[in-house]
Amino acid sequence: MPPIFQNSLFTFENRDAIDEAFDDRLNSFIYSRGKNPTVRMVEEKLAALAGGEKAQLFPSGMAAISAAMLHCLRAGDHVVTIKNMYGPANNFLVSYLQPKFDISITFVEGKEVSEFKNAIQHNTRLIYLESPSSAVFSLQDLEKVAALARSKGIMTVCDNTWATPIFQKPLAMGVDLEMHSCSKYIGGHSDVVSGVLIGKTEIIDSIAVREYEWLGAKMAPFEAWLLLRSLRSLPVRMERHQKSGLHIAAFLAQHPAIAKVRYPGLPDFEQKELAEQQMTGYTALMGFQLKTNDLNKIKAFVNALKLFKIGVSWGGHESLIYAPAISYLKELSPEQFDALGISLGDMRISVGLEHVEDLQADLAQALEAV
């Protein structure tokens, strides 16, 4: 087992040694706000897994997202992104970057490449993607959008948290930066909060000095060590998540109390051809819409669940349920919420590693309330 280098600093044999280290700060261990051996081990593994040249770990997924946006944007720039992006990422763009740095934003549904093409302006510097997207799990054609952006000199960032590097590789499709909330499947045990950016060495080195080190977004050695543990079981866990996710999605799709299931792994998923084209498998986070907007019935369903625990986040060993409307109604304007295309009856579940028949039975008994 690799040790945890809990060092805040590293000492040197002589003056020449520390002088040489400062000449190569991006690859030297001087102070753990910069580089740390435990953190670097995980970064190297994640880069290899995603097919990237280099990776930079962050203390949260939002730290990675904000670093990517700050790296790509300058005051007065324009961003094209999807309507159903992760809520806090949306807030960072709309409530922070837009008023402070005069960043303009165009939101598109993102299912057609033409939407991105038509949204590009003379000052567009970033196309931010999330495939599958939050809440509705819609896809973007990563290869075609990346090619469009590259032809215009625009950077692309893709949140690949849902699919993981096991089932989707955006960098191989031309995306500049791949982002993961490592708190989800990569961590897998609901005991670490972290994020990562993966891409070419030149981009990652620039982010490492500026948005990572200058803004103090230090990744702790112990959390990195927990991720190192998690990576050993990632392929096996994802196989189980996929098998159980497909089973539960099929069960929900035929249940009379369910109006709609949002899951790329279902045969009738409207973007099935694209899903099979750019993903090699499916995970176990999905959405479904109850056939009611009666808040009392919705609460009765959620409260009746025994194995599915109520909580935010996802991707851990435990099964969770959450109603996206709870946070979105608090985080977004009424207009932004309406644009998401979800309702009070929309639920999001993360199917964990428990026995799938037990999970199905739990959902079945709770759906009796609807």
C-alpha cells in the first residue's frame, strides 16, 4: 500500500537541490499547496484511465469546474452551454462570472450540433458540455461539437462524471478538458469530496500554477489516498452499477405509476444511437417522473422507501433518492427552472451495490403510495 505523504512541506539536502526544484516547480515536491506525492499518484492513474496526458486533482468537483471556466475565459467573453447543466455550475456562470466579469452566456438544449453552431459569437471562448446532462440525461454529440469548437478556436470542457472514464472518453473525441466530480463513482464510497481536470500537459500545467495553486485549491493527501483505494475497484463496481441500473430502469419503465424514465441505457431512449456511438456502457444514475404532481403523494412515496436513502450526491455504494426540484427551485430563477423541463414529480435515483431484487421490491412497495 502506498504511504500517505501528509507533508505540508519537503526539505532538501542543500541549497542547490532546492534551487533546482524551484526551476521545475510543476514536477517538484516543495510545498503541498503545489505538488504532493500521494496526490500525484492518483493524478497519473486518472490521466491514464481517461487517455489524457496529465491530470490535476481538486478538493471538490466545483473547484475543478470553476478552475476550468476561469482558465478558458477573460472579461467580456461568451460561453455556450446546455440548459440542463449542473446547478452550482450554472450559478457560477450566471451569478458570479456574468456580473463580475461581463461574461455573456447562451443556453442551448444541445441535442443538435446546429444549436451550438448558431449560438457561437465573435467572442465565444468556451463551450461547456455535460453528457449525459443533469436531471434529464440528454446527450451532446461530443465528437462533432468538439470539431466545431476546434475549427473556431474555442475551448471545450466536458463534465464526464456520469459515464466515468470506464464508459466514455471525451478526450479521444476531441474535447480539450475532461472534468469529473470524484466524489461520485470514482470515489464510490461516499467518504471523499474531490474533482479532477484531465487534458493535455500544456493546459493542465497552466491550470496547476494559476487556478489551482494561486487560488489555493489544495487537494489533501488523505483524500487522494482514498481515491487511490477506490480506483482499484472502479471497473468492478461499474459493472455492478450498470447491471443493476439497467434492471431497475426496465422495472420502472413498465410500472403504471411512472410517466417517464430518463435513462440512456433503455432501448427506447430517444438518443439511443448517439449513446451507443460515444459510450461503451451505462451507469446507475437515472431520473423518472411520477404520474402525479400532488406533493402529498410525492412525499408519501419518498418517505415510504427503506433501502433508498434520501440524500444529495450519488455514485456511492449506497442507493439514494433525491427530488431535483428541491434544490433547483431554490438555486434557479423560475424561468431557468421551467427551461429544465422537470416537475415536482421528477425523481432522481442512484442505484447502489445492494441486491437489485431488494431495491426493486423497495421501489415497488413505495410506489403503492402513488
